[in-house]
Amino acid sequence: MATRKSKWVWVLIVLIVLAVIVGAVAWWKLAREVPQQIDAAAMDEYFKYGSIGAEEEMGIPFWIWYALPQVFPDLLPRPGGYAALGFAWERGSEVPVGFSRRTIGFERIGINCATCHVTVLRAPGEPVPRIYPGGTGNTIDILAYQRFLFACADDPRFSADTILGQLAQTVELSWLDRVLYRYVLIPATRKALLEQKEQFEWTDSRPDWGRGRIDPFNPVKVRLLHIDPGDTIGNSDMEPVWNLRPRVDGKMAFHWDGLNTDIQEVFFSSALGDGAVPKSLPAETLKQLEEYLMDLEAPRYERLFPVDRELAAAGEPIYNQYCARCHAFGGEETGKVLPLTAEAWAVEGLETDAPLFTDPHRAEMWTPEAAEAYNAYTDGYPWDFEHFRSTGGYVNVPLDGIWARAPYLHNGSVPYLGEILEPAEARTQVFWSGYDLYDPDRVGFVSEGEDAERYGKRLDTSLPGNSNQGHLWGTDLPDEDKAALLEYLKTL
């Protein structure tokens, strides 16, 4: 009996040791967190490639993500891998700008602020585009990226044999990693992507976001707040995040509709919108990114193209008379929300002979119900949301770096800056957005022609949410005044 008891003790010890080993391996391969190192002197690099907490819940196993364009090139709009979806790619980088690679058990990849906030621009004759951090994400097609991932997961080729077979041509995974990918990560990733596909089915019933645009808050309503988007359309141009300090000091509202006035809440909610969850949100890192962007300057037109200084000087008083009140730093109405119709202006006690009259869909998308729900979403966390609101209008935005922010209006429906000074019927009705070649004469990105069609995305202003109507200030100026004003706007 003593021998039998001793035998079972040893069996128990062996089982405990095995359990500890299995648990340790599982923790190491599935949950071990390796923090990214933040170099305060290189925050521009962290802005482009650093984590904002999106990898834990919404991250994709890196090697699966890496293999997808090679396994499914037919599901992309053209050759080029992820670059075909408009992502900026710097020479020598393993991932596009706007993607972070981080180890949480296994290597994962997620998106960050730079996904939507870098401008990619080529001057005529330049083969390689310039990348301006803090810009407008003018080339990327976020919805097409999501749909590519969903289409891959929905394809029978999304299998362990196919993906691991492709990876074997470029990387040597360990035996344990191959087992992990085959039996855990590949099946789990496929399931998660198909679940996300169901969450995003509402996007199929309205116009595509297109390149350089996004519906930033309907996904928040669906994924985080569990609010039905109904038939609302939030498609809007991506905004720059440079020169934040004068915006904060001027107590300006943020986002196109001014739905929040607190810069920390804007940063934290943006991380949540990009895939972070409250428990994974890196508050201190986001504060460092906020400080970096406070004084990040907008790119200057004259560093690439000549400016007619005499003509620009003639345009400055025209700008001061017609534009500065709403669009200059320190302007009386700059950073404030304007209602969309003459009736709403009257309710606010405002006077105008040319109400905004722009497409109302983005302003109507963020409802009082959504604002109340988002303010309650973070209850119980040391940081909290208190400033979300529904405004029903649009913010008068400053025009710093306006030359590099094409296309124009809140929904990116006007391709060239000069067209803002024309009546709506004279503006381009259908064009191709998302091409990176710049036209300095028309002040905007080339939006027609074979290359624009190849690299861009068709934008039809007759579709809901895409209207190019409204903002008629300056449309009745003499042509010579318009030319002078446009030249001055290049200098901002």
C-alpha cells in the first residue's frame, strides 16, 4: 500500500509539473505582454507605428495579416498588397504607416492614429510621395481594408494549410508556433473576422466611405454602444490633427460636428474607435501623443511650390473681410458650431444671407441618444467621458495647411480649393478621390484622368451624404478677387 501511495504521489507531482509547464507555455504564447518602448525624442515614429491599445481586442495575428495579400491578391483592387488600399509605406518599414506591431502572447498588428492622420502627397515629377504626419489620410480606404479582411475570412482558401504553406516560403516558424497558428490562431481569426463582417453589414446599405473618408462614429454606436445606426450616414473627410494647441487654447469644438470640446476625451475616444477597449487603453501614452501633436506644424505650400507674393498680399484683406471671422485662429466664430439652415440660424439669434446649407447627414448621425450613451460608457474608469453632445451643425474649422487638405467640405465632396468659391452647380459632380499626385494650380489632388481612376475611388456627389452643396460665401466675388484669395490661402 505504501508503494502504491508513493506511486500516486509521483503521478500527482508529474501532473502538477505538466500543468505548470502547459500553463506557462500558454501564458507565454497567448498572454505575455511586451510593452513598446516610447522614445520621447522620436514621437513622430511612435505616432506612425506605436500602439494605442488596439491589438488586445481587435488585433490580428501578425503572420496571418502578413500572408493575406499573398494568398488573396485577387481580392484587392489592384496589385501591391496593402498599398493597393492606399496605405502609406516608408522605405525599409515592415508595415505601413498607421499600423503597430506588438507582442501580447504572439505578435499582433493593429491600427493607430496615423492610419487616418497622415497626408500622402507627390509633387508633379516626384516618384516617391511625401508623408506628412498629422494630415488627412487622403489616400486610404478604411472600409475597403475591412472588406478585404472579411472577404478573405469568407473564402475557403482561408485555411491553415494555405496560410502556413504561404508563410513557409518567407518565414521559418517554430514547431510550436506552427501548431499554435494551425489549431488556435487561424481558426479563431477567421471566426472573429466573420463576426465583424456581420457587425458591419449596415455599411452595405449606404454609399461607400471611399478614399480619405470614414464614418467615424456609426461603428462606435454599433460596436461599443449597441445602438442601431438606422439609416444614418456619417461619411466624412478625415481631419488633420496638427496645431492642436491653438485649437485647445481657443476652446474650439472637435470633430466636424463639434461633438466634443475636451481634447483628452477626443484622444481616448479615438483610440476606442480604432479598436482599443477601456482596459487596454494606454492613457499615459495617449497623453504623450497629445502633447506631441499640440505643436506639430502644418506643411507649408511654399516649401514645394512657388507663391505669387504680390497676389497673395492682395488676397489677405479679402480673406480678413470674408473668411477670418469663421476660419482664422482668434476669429469670432472660429471653432464654433454653425447650424445648417436659415431657420436654425434664426433660433440661435444669428444673421446671415447665406446659411451653410451643406449636406446634413454627418451632423444628423450623432444623436443625443448616442452622446448620452458614450458619456456613460466609461463610468468606473479613472478617466471619464462627460463632454459628448449632439449639435446638429458643423464647426467653423481653422484653415491651417488648407492647401494639403483636399478634397473639401466636411464630406470631401469638392476636389479643388478654388471650387469652394464657385456656386454648387459649377463644382465637379463626379470625380476620383484618393490619388496622391498634387495639382498646385487647382490646389488639390488630381481627380480625373486614367491614373486618378486607377488609384482613386469614384465619388458621386448625387449620392446621399456626398452632396457638394452649400458654403456659398465668396462665390459672388469678382474673378480677380477669387484668384487673389486663393493665392493667399496657399500661405496658411
